[in-house]
Amino acid sequence: MSYFSRSLVALLPLAALPSCSDMDTNKGELEQTGQLLALSGGDAGATGACINCHGLNGEGNGGDAPRLAGLNAGYVVRQLDYFSSGQRRHPKMVWIADQIDWPERVRLGDYYMALSVPDAVPGADPLDDSACSAETVRLYHEGDAQRGLPSCVSCHGAQGQGDMGNPPLAKQPAPYLALQLDHWRSGERYGNPQMMDISRLLTDAEV
């Protein structure tokens, strides 16, 4: 066998290996779903991993960290953009958002939208009118025309389900929702004039 033939035979097993592009595609499966970012924090490092505050299944922490599971992907991406631009102010979230580029934000949004809303969310009960005062139920479903308060239903849905432009209120921790209303009221969170007005028309007890 000639030298050329021997060399060709030696190289044949290498031809059976996947190409570099194929290996890169397979290796990137976790990155493509956003799961790696949620679990590890990506460039933000372990301290910036979403699960530290939002839970392993995106259920939130029952306090100041909201449920992410089941949120509309576009809403998640927009909130990360707001943290980067200063429309939402939370030192840790601003820092994390600055480490995540736009494609990674989209992958995170898709990942959390695909997660099922947990049956039990810390600090939150299913939307149940019977558990609320008649005045609270009226404000949620009807608002208060005399004060210029629109109903919550008009933007957040009869079941608090939300949509792409408005977040779900159902199965969100009550302390988190109250904190956001306080942020709208103080101007710490801005960019939505209607929410700023609503928060300032509500009494502390109503919040």
C-alpha cells in the first residue's frame, strides 16, 4: 500500500466525527432555551442566577421577587429592557440586566413563558372574590369613577391573567404587588402614566 493510501485510510475515522458546527449546535441546547441563564446566571455569574430570587420553577419568593413562570415572553424582555434603561430601579436587577444581551433576554422570556404556573405560589392565593372585602372586589372589577380610578380588570383581565402589555396579578405575592404600587406612587418606577396616577389615587389600605 502506498504512503498516500495509508494516509487516506488513517483519516477515514475522522470523517465520521461531527463537524465543528454540528458540535456547537448540540452544545448550545441549554443556552437556546434560556435554562442555562436561569440556573447559572450566564455572564452575571452564580449570584445573578434567576433561581436565587425567583425560585427553581419561577414561582417567586413570596416577598419582593415576583413569579416569572407563565409570564408572557415579551413582557419579561421589556422589563429587562426597563431595568437597563432606568425605567425600573432595582440595583441588583439593573446589574443583572446589564449583563444580558437582547438575544439572551428573549431566550429567558421564552423559557419562563413555557413554565407552568405553580399550583401554589408563596405569599399568593388564587384570585378569589370571596376572600376579599366587597370594596376590594368592586375596585378590582369596576374601579371608582368618582375618583377617576379605572378597574383593574380593564388591563389585567377578569382573572388577573394579564397579557403581553400588562402583567398577571393572579398568583403574584401580595407584598410584591403592594411594593410595585408604592414604586409607581413614588416615581421610583415610571414610564406608565396611568399606573402612576392609579397608585396615587389609592389609599394605603386599598394598596
